[in-house]
Amino acid sequence: MREYKLIKLNDLLKNIGENETNSILSTFRNPLNSDIEHFLLHNAITFEKQHISSTYLVFTNHQSQQILCGYFTLANKILSIYGKSLASTNIKKRISKFSTYDPFSDKFSLSTPLIAQLGKNYYQDHNLVINGCDLLELAIQKLRSALEIIGGNIVYLECKDIPNLVAFYTQNNFISVGKRYTTFPSNTRPNYLLQMIRFVK
């Protein structure tokens, strides 16, 4: 893997101030996912200040300059998984070790780290110096360190039900465990996100 430097957004704010930090963030572009770009440019600093999430900026040396090539945001959330969504008994047993099970609703609930945002910077082709697998692994490494302190071995993310995207996360050892509806399902096409977990060793 190429050498990358992670800088926590909060540390950047403390060291160079909000104006200079915004100047760095303003170079981030992601035409493939406007939500990823919007979050970094408009919400990341606020969420950092309110301790809702932690954002890590990924830099690397390119043509004798340090460039922002991507970022990821981590948070701690409650994940709800319905038993009927888990086809494997083995996975149910592994999840049950870290969750509370409600037999009436057939639902497992667990507090676990979330990869809330993950994206490459397409500004001036900076995306070419990092691939998605490496960026995801940097996030996993950071979460692995946290789990070594607090215990547990499950992390999760939510993504759109797009075949290429689902295939990418599946290839990186994530397992689909259900859906979270972002609007109440109606006769029109429901809006939902796939919930995917990974057991971290």
C-alpha cells in the first residue's frame, strides 16, 4: 500500500483554525456521490465540534506535494438487525454475543462503530493515487484500534442498493444484514439503504 497520512479533522481545526481548514476541504470533489462531497464541505466540521462523528482526512505525497486524496467519517450508532434477515445460524450466534435480542420483534440491537462516510477526492485526479480498497482498509484499521480498547468485533456501514457498490463491499468482507428505510415505504418505490457488517479480526 502507498504511504498515507491520516489527519483527524479536529486536530486540523486546533492547529490551523477553521478558515484554513475550510480552505483545504474546499478542494474536495466527488461527482460520483454528491452526499459525500456535501457532508465534508458543509457538515463535517459541525459534527466534529458536537462530537457526533470523527472525520479523518487522508493525505499522500504526489509530485512533491501533500494532497488530499480522500476521507472517511466514523461514528458510534445503534444497529438494529431483524433475525429473519440473517440466513446463517452462525452469523446469528456471532451477532448475539454483542447484542440484545427482542424475541417479540425478532430484532437484535447493538451499539457498534459505523463507517458513516467514505470517499475519494476527484479534484485534479487526486482519486488516482488511492483506490477504494485501500481507503476502506484505512478506516477499518482505525476502527480496529478502537475495538481493541472497548471490545467487540463488528463494524457496519450503510450503502445504496447499487450492484457495483454492494459487490465492492462484499469483496471487502462485508455481509448484508438487512435494510434501513429512510422514508416510510409506500406504493411508490421505497427509499432504503442496505446495512452491511464486517467482523473485524
